[in-house]
Amino acid sequence: MFDKIRVVLVNTSHPGNIGGAARAMKNMGLRQLVLVDPQRFPDPDATSRASGADDVLANARVVATLEEALADCVLVLGTSARDRRIPWPVVDPREAADKVLDQLEGPAAGPIALVFGREDSGLTSDELQRCQFHVHIPSDPAFSSLNLATAVQVLAYELRMQSLQRQGQPTKMHKIETTALDNEVPATAEQMEQFYAHLEQVLVEIGFLDPQHPRKLMPRLRRLYGRIHPNLVEMNILRGILTETQKAIGVQASGARRR
């Protein structure tokens, strides 16, 4: 579906921004890049900033005018950072993503363009009038100027997030550590009993638990750790702490005897 979305960069002055935009696009699954009268392209700076999105650059289409870039589009959204006093529909990036996806899911799912202007001045009023919607990124008014590639990243991110949510796909991945399998396997009842026995032994050795007057300490600790329900990695950590505590007790006792 994203193949019908094209990112249009108008009269870009720095090729590094073209590469950065290509990278931002590929990160979020966009591939169609159209460059309107770029000042320098192709250029090594663009390739360097693309950082692996070389295929997006290689397939980029260069045209002379914005009219040519938008000729077959059924929906055009242009980014605008300034209030030009034009009574035009204005949306934020999240709303823009909804507009795009609604169009793609409808009967007239033709090409859609996201248009970004020049680094120093953005899109002209005439160019913005070719867009059905103006997209405003609500940045801090005290420092509202966004890098071109950053602006592309914001819109591409919102598109991907909204698309994943509509498809019922997860928008976050569970972090898996190196010992992934152990992280997913809970400690068994037997392992928990071994831990409780070890814990009780150490608490007695350090004088925290008096076997003659236990004060229901172990049942309370059982309830605590049962509520946590540690996995294998966490259990190994807990047992390791107990073992090192016993070693430290042994060292202190040995030192005391030598004295």
C-alpha cells in the first residue's frame, strides 16, 4: 500500500538532506522519492547520508516542475511551517496519516504525494495551493525550524504507526536480551523451593533470621517472590547474590579467626 505514497522534495539545496530523507523513508517502509529541480543530485553527500537506503536514491525520479511530480496524484499534502493567512485545511502529522490511509483504503486509491519545500523557505504560496491539505508539525514555537529529513521522518513515522494500528499489528517490540530463551521461561516450583531454602540459610547465617523466633519472615518472603514470579535469568541472579553473600561471610569469619 505504501508504494502508492511518494515523497516529493522541492528544489532541495543540500544533497545530504536528500540522503537523510531517503533513509527516513526506508526506515518506515516508503520507497517512492521524487525530486523537483534539486540543486545537486546525484551527489556523494546524498549517498553518504542515505546510510543503506541507496536503492531509494537509485530509484528516485527527478522532474523539472512540481506540476509534473503531482500530475497523476489523487491526494496531495504539503508541509508548511508558516501561517500564510490562507484559509486552507491544516492537519497535524497524525491527522495527515489518517487522511492518507483513508484515501488508500477507499475506492480511488491512486498515487498520493507528501510535499516538502526548500530548506530555507519551504513551499511558496502557489505551491501550497496545489495541496488539498497543509501539514503543520507542532514543534516548539521558540525553535520551530525542522531539518528537511527530520520532517520527512515525522510524517513517515506517523504513517507507519497508523498503518500498523489499523492492521492490528503491534507497534512495539518486546525487548529480548542475549539470553532470550531463559528470559521467557519462568522458574519452576522446584527451583523456587531451592531458592527459598538457600535464602533461609543465608538469612540465618547473616543473623537476619532467628530460627527460634522466625516471625513469619519466610512466608512473607515466599509471598513476595511468588508475586514477582521470576524467570530463569532472574533466578540465577538471585541465587548468585546469595552465593556471593555466603562467600563474603566466609572471608570475614576467616579474617576474624586469623586476628
